[in-house]
Amino acid sequence: MNIQRHSLFVSIIYLIFLDQTDSSSEETSDENNDLLFYYECIDVIERNNSLRAVHRQARRARSFCWFNNICSSWENMEFKRHFRITKTTFEWLCTEIAPILLQRNNSRGAPRLPIKQKVSVTLWFLATGQSYRTLGQLFALGETTICFIIRSVLYAIKCHFLSSKIRFPNNYTEFSNIAKKFKRKAGIPYAIGAIDGSHIPIKAPKEYPMDYYNRKGFYSIVLQAVVDSYGRFIDIFVGYPGSTHDSRIFHNSPLYYMLSSSSSVIPSNSYILGDAGYPCQNWLLTPYRDNGRLTQIQTYYNTKHSQTRISVEQAFGKLKSRFRCLINPIATSLETAILIVTTSCILHNICEEREEDMLDDDEYFDDQNNFHTLSNNNNASEVTNTIRDNLANYLWNKKILRDNRRSRYNIISDSEDEIDIEVSE
């Protein structure tokens, strides 16, 4: 910074000198002294440029030293504690996105840094949410370089993995495996996903800031997600302002059009589970609204529904535990914030697929995804949804039979029957 200021000062002196020589052209002056002063200015500027180049090289060498000698020497657990993924997954990730990053390296102004170093900077940002200034001091890079690196790596991960890592099931085997695992949780059959929304804190945007101010008292964008029984995101829709109700977000999402269309890919007798903020449909079952007159059957159904749907809340908790940039306000543009959330969901699924366990100190409970219910959201399916009523009666009858069996044969527990899913033609 001092070098830049000094160079600017010399440049200003030189401009003043030119102005003075022009204005005094008619006066008698010693041309040799003028030329001498001119060459001295040029010499100072060249020396400052050389110092700036030396400073840049020294900072880059310190950056290489930080990653190659310090980060690479960490044991696997220490490496995972800082970068949220194991060394094996880190190496695999760098290999997968290397072609995209190499293409962007050829663009004008792109920083010439090793791919592993770029990925490490991005993962550190996602894991901590630290500012670009702090990251620049840590990795010995400029703030502009840090910003460019993070956006490039996030873009590469999204382009390469989004369609393969976050996708809705589309065949009998996948639906059946998800449904069987969901049934083992609380006994609800044919469930293929759980849907909910979570607020992602952001810095107040310049345009329409109050639209992003949610009822919990902070600015946010909403992440709507569907989670399968393995804790993986199979559909995400992110970017709506925090003040928007989850039902409206759902109705404007591609998921709603896919599930409500006649050519829906889900089996005819299956459904996803959502909280009371969503409309009750044949393919989206919600709990009974507690108006003080719920029957035992309805209350029992709500309990089992909650025990199954908690999978999505647990997934949000894991997501924000791994990538704590989603806990504190994201101080970037809305476009970059959406990219950060999307990439974090992709990396979460990669960690789940590769069976990377959470660290003991990474537990985080997400209490921001309990959306309120609109008082005027009276849907006809609240009364006429026979699928939900039949499911409630099925669960209650299973409970009666199980209680009778346990009392008769003194059985402590029994397993649920295997289920088959009828795939729609």
C-alpha cells in the first residue's frame, strides 16, 4: 500500500512538472535541468514498479508456503476440521473440477495459482464464512484475488456436479430404497422425501431490503429443499426473499410443477411429507392442524409424521454444521449468495455419499426452518384428503395390532413389513 501511494505521489509530481514546463515555455529555462528532473522521475517510477513486483512475488511465495508446507502437512482429522472434507475427498474434488478451472485460468486477469490452492481457499471460506480481507491475510492473497478464486471454484463445482449430485429419483429401485428406509424410521410407508425451508442469513441488499427481512428479525434468502431418507438433498430451490411464505415459494418452484403435472415421475401411491405451512395434496401429506379437537388417530399420525419429516431438519443442521458460512450473514451479492448455498448443498451430498462422518464439535441445530402457517390457508384437501385419512387409520391399526401382539407374546419390538411401491405407468 505504501509503495502504491509513493508511486502515485511521483506520478502527480511528474504531471505538475509537465504542466509547469508547458506554462513556462516562453520563459528562459535551463533545458538540461528539466531533462535531468524528468529522468529522475522516470527512475523513481521504475524502481517503485520493481519493488511492487518483488512484493507481489514475496506474497505469492508466502501463500504457496502456507498451503504446501502447512495445510498439506496436517493429519486427516486436522485437515477435515479446517476444510470440512477428508484429504481423499479433497484430492478427488480437485481432479473432478480441474478441467473447468483450467479453462477459466486462460481468461484475462485470472490469477495463476495451483488448483489445490484455489479449492482450499474456497473450502476454508465455506467452512468459516470469514471475510475476504481475513482470508487474504491468511492465504497471503489480495481481496480481489480471493473473490475471483471463490467465485470460480463455486461456479466449477455447480457446473460439474449439480445435475448428478442433486437430482430427484426417477426409477423404481431408487423410490423403493428411499421408501423402505423412511418406513423403518416411524412406520410411514411410501414416503419418498421430506420438504421444508431454511433461512440463510445475508447482508441487507441495496434493492428492496425489506422484502428480505424475515419474521425472525434478520435479512435472509430461503432455501427450500427435499431430503431423502439418507439425508441427501434431492431437490433444492434457493433465492426467494426471507419474508416470502413457504407455501408461495413452493407454488413457484419447479418441484411443484413436476409433482402436480399428469406426467409426474413419482409412483402413484407415494408422496413427500411437509409441515403445516404447505398445502395438503395427494402427493404432499401434511400434519392435521391442531384445533383442539384432534382424535387419537390424528394425533398419532401427527407424531409419526413428525418423526419421519425430521430428516429434513437434521439435513439442514448437518449442512450448516459443515459449512458455517450459512450461519452468519453472507456479505456478498445475491447472485453469489445463491451460488454459495447451492454449492454447499452439493458438497453436503458428496460428503454423505462418501460416508464422511461429522466431527464431534460440529453439531448444530437449525431452528430457523420452522415456518409459520397462514391463518387463511384453508385448503379443501384439509378435509377431503382420503390418502392422509387412510394413512392415519393404517398407522393406528398397526399400532393396535402391535400392542396386542406385544402384550400377548411379550415381544419388546418387531420390524415393519417390507413394502413395494407401485410405479405409475
